[in-house]
Amino acid sequence: MSTKRILVITVIGVLIIVAALSLMLLTPYLSRESDSIRLPDTPPATERPNGTGTDALDRVEVNKDTIQAVITTIERPDTYNRDIVIESFWEGGEVTYDISVSVVDGITSLRVLPPSGVDKRIIVTPDTLYIWYRGDRSPFIGETNSAGDGSRAADEWQMLITYEDVLRLDKNDMISAGYTEYEGVVCVYAEYRSQLLGNTMTYYISLDLGLVVAAEEYDRDGALIYSMKAGDCAIGEADPAAFILPDGTNLIEG
């Protein structure tokens, strides 16, 4: 074999090796580019007063496939006061409950004003449930009885369907999700359909508050059967008097 032919073969071999190395280096870069998540055009979200903020929510696009992951980044404030209104509707009737809510470090106090007009008081701790009516000298005392989850039990006594329920859903039940504003509050929302009843539920979760600010449920015929709306929320504030039992015991003070 001539020297010239050997030189040509050597040059071609070198070029092939260089091309292969270049392709190997370029492939991961192209892969990273194709897998990146496009940042959504989201409404402005301010940092929550409890310091957790909403920066993590701005890094993903919120839709029915990602809403559950987004919700896991949302935290409730430790201490707050707010009022909520629960309405239930059925053919030929409806009922409204006005509920004042105070929360301090895992203890929830509720003042429920039912249609009867007689105040019902409920305090839920991680372990114990207290219930009494205006004028009672002593409360009923029982166990929280919600798998040790005081927050969950407190939600149930408020007649709330909260965003923890969304985390238990099959993604196939999701209809839609995204960013929105509900009566001027920047929220993420999730809409899903119940496989059992065929009802449709929508949650609105405030990014500033970390709380569900509204929820609606419609039956399979499109009739509204449940509504929850929250009023203004004061984070970091709580009324100590809301945690006093009829005998004078204060559950948040020594």
C-alpha cells in the first residue's frame, strides 16, 4: 500500500472520530433543550406573610397533569383568622352556615352559626375534640378520630372540601387546572369530576394565603349543590378568647 493511500485513510479515520465525539457532546445538550419546561405567563404572585412565598410555583406550568405536584408546594399558615360561608342546595331548599375560624399552631376553633341561630362552638386539637352550644357549662369531649390528622378533622367540622382531597384524586378525573383570579385573589384552580356521583367540583387556592378561598360543586345535571366562600383572612392573628372552654380553660395558654 502506497504512502499516499495510507495518509488518506488516516485522515478519513481521524475525521470520523472527531465527528463521533462532536455528536456525543451535542446530544445531551439537545436532550436538555427538548425536555425543558416552558415558563408560563402567570399572574403576579407575592410572597406570603408566613415567608414561604410562591417562587416554586412560577417554575412549572400549571395544568391538570401538574396541579397535584403544585399543590404539594403550598403550605397553610400556622396562625390566622377568617370567616367562611358554606351553602348547600337541593331541590326546593337550601341551608347556609356562617363559620368564624381561628387557628393557632394546629389548634382550630370554630364558631358555627347554623340556621337555628344557636351558636355552636367546636375546638379541634391534634388529639381532642370539644363541642358545646351557647349557654352550656361543659363541652362534649372526644377524640379527634381522623387518623391522627387534626387539620383533616378540623376541615371536616368546617364542612370543607380542601386541597388535600385533590392529592388523592386519579389524574383521569381531572378536567382542567391552571392559574386564575377569583374575585381579585390570585389562585390556582383545579376542576375534577367524581366517578361515583358524576358531580363536578372546582377548588380555588390562594397563592398568597395558602388556603382554599372558594369551592363549588355541581351535580351531573349542572345544578349547584355546594358552595364555599371565604372572607378576608388575617394571617398571624388569632383571638385567644376563641380557645377558652366553658370552664375557663384556655387551650392555647399553658
